[in-house]
Amino acid sequence: MYHLNPAMIIVLLTMLASWLIQMRLRSKFEQYSRVGLRNGLSGRQVAELMLADHGITDVRIISTEGKLTDHYNPADKTVNLSETVYNDRSAAAAAVAAHECGHAVQHATAYSALQFRSTMVPALSAVSKFMPILLFLGVVMLRTTALPLTIGVAFFALTTLFSFVTLPVEFDASKRALAWMDKRNIVTPQEHTMAKDALWWAAMTYVVAALGSLATLFYYATMLMGRRR
């Protein structure tokens, strides 16, 4: 009878948790997208106001295709808002737009966690090209040599570190967004609650992704350690 490795069970559980949180986030976003913002501002207008209030004039706000594809790109200094967020005038759109501008503020103020994360990107881009192949070969060739899997695990450890470095960056961006929206009276107390809840569920996707990466790293590391016994 086949028994699942405890590490594999953890991986499967984190995958399930990730799926559930993604579904919950989509549900929350759709729910709060139906609630019109009292001041009638669109996501784009909220973003413009937040950047202006922080004296940021070199960041462009653009609309991108897809849902929940919103992100800030420090390389070309663009706040990329999904079409829904860009045009909608809801608590959810305001929260996401302000959150992405929170990253722009981090960039402008040289927020240390964002800087460290940015320095990791080139190395991560390089290793991600070879990591899947190395892990595959490492598992296949494990009885012959541990070298491919050792290198693959080292590369995967870098991606796991990146996932955890991302967490303070995301939580800080949400904190900045909520504080600014309150100070600027962008949201009512009820809208603040909805915005905070939407951003919390969005943050949880990063948390479970980091835990999933750690669980997968543990799985491969356990396999490697088992070979060396």
C-alpha cells in the first residue's frame, strides 16, 4: 500500500488552501465591487490622487487586461490596474488602486524590503529557467547522483526566500493605502471595512503562496536528505 510522504501531504494541503483563498478573494472582490463608492471616484482617479498627494509625478497609471492582474512595476514606474479596477467606482476598486500606489510610494521612499526584493529579481529570473529541469533530473537521477537535486533545492530555496520577502512589502502597501484613504476621506467607515477586508484576503494569497513554497522546498529537501542517509 502506498503511503504519502508527510511533506507531500503538507504540499497538497497548502495547494487546497491556496485554491480556497483564491475563491474567497474573488467572491469578496465581486461582492465589494457592487458597492458604489460614496464619492464616485474611479480606481484610476483614486490612484491619481494618491500619487499626487505623495508628490509622485513620474509614475504612469495604465489599464491592463484580465481580472486581479493589478500590480506596480518598479522597472518602468507604472501602476497597472486591471480594466475593472481602472474604471470601477467601488470600495474594492479604490482599495486595489490605493494598494498598488502604496508600492509606488514604497519605491519613491526607498522602502528597504522593496529594495531587497527588487535586487533578488534578476537572480530569480535566471534560476527559474533551470530550476524545473534540475528538480526533474534530480528526482530521476537521485539514486545515481545527488548533484542536480542539490542545485535544484538551492535554487528553490531562493524562490522561497523571495516569497517571504514579498510578505512585508504587500502588508505595508495595504497599510499605506488604508491610512491614506482614511486621511483623505476617500472611504466612509463602512467602505473602509470593505476595503480592509478585500486587501486582507489579497494578502492571504501571498501568505499561502509563501507557505506552499516552503512546503515544496521541505518536500524536495526531505527527498535529498533521505538519499544521503
